[in-house]
Amino acid sequence: MNCLRETFKNRIPLCTIHPLTAFFHSAPSRNILKIGQPLKLTRQFSDSDIAEYSKLSRDSNPLHFDPECAKLAGFDDRLVPGLLVATLFPRIIAAHFPGAVYASQTLQFKLPVYLGEEITGVVGATSIKEMRNKYVAKFSTKCFKNGDTLVIDGEATAVLPSNTIALEQQ
């Protein structure tokens, strides 16, 4: 329980009323998750990321380790494992909604990701339903390289403890 208390310590109430606007209307917090609101994270994947991923997953595909093998297969260089890139999605959701339960994910790998490329993961809610004091949110999940080239497309569903975005991730 202390874990959850610490988790929600940095949240703001679902509805905030400014003293001067209280006479006119209630102003919902700008930190409430909205349909289509993008939540993003950008990073580059390194040799050590691939080595650690391989060790944990036991994925030893030579396309991730041997540049010659990758070139023989028709790629420009070594590939970052697609599932490693897709880890951006649960990381974004958990960072913005501590205590979220990641329920499902679909993925379509559109283009390869190479070592050192800047990848931006973007998650945007497509539906939000309140159920038993929690929120079931469906998200569009996309990764881009070079700002606008789609490399992964998919959808995710997560159960959120709140629809309020954690303050430190705005």
C-alpha cells in the first residue's frame, strides 16, 4: 500500500477549481488524459541495449549482432530488435500512469530500426472508459524515426488507476 501512496503523491485532483472561476464554472484539470493527446518518449538504442535485451530474451538472431549477416539479408546494418523498440509503449504509459496494468498490445513492424537512430514512441488515447473506479484506456501506439517515418504501428489497452497524468511527466 505504501508503494501506491508514494505513486499517487505527485498527482493532482481530477477536478481543480480556481477560486475566481468557482462562481462561473468548474474548470477540469489540464492534466486529465484526453482522447488523441500524444504522450511521447524519444531515445536511441545502443549496443549495450541490444546485448542486455538478448541476454534477457535469449534472442540471439545474428541480424542484431553481425553487420555482414544483416547486409546479406538486405538491410543496411544491424537491426534493433522490434520488440525492444516496442518497449517504449509500456514505458510511456507506466511513466504517465504509475500503477497502470498493461493488458494488450498489437504491433505491425513497418520498417527496420538501426543502432543509433533516434526513435520517438507516441501513445495517444483512442477511448477511455471508467469502470469500478479505474479507467480502461485504448491507445494508438506508434514509433517514428527521423521525426516522421513510421516504423511500428499498433494498439494497446491498459487499466489506469486514474485518468490524471503524473505531474513529473508533462
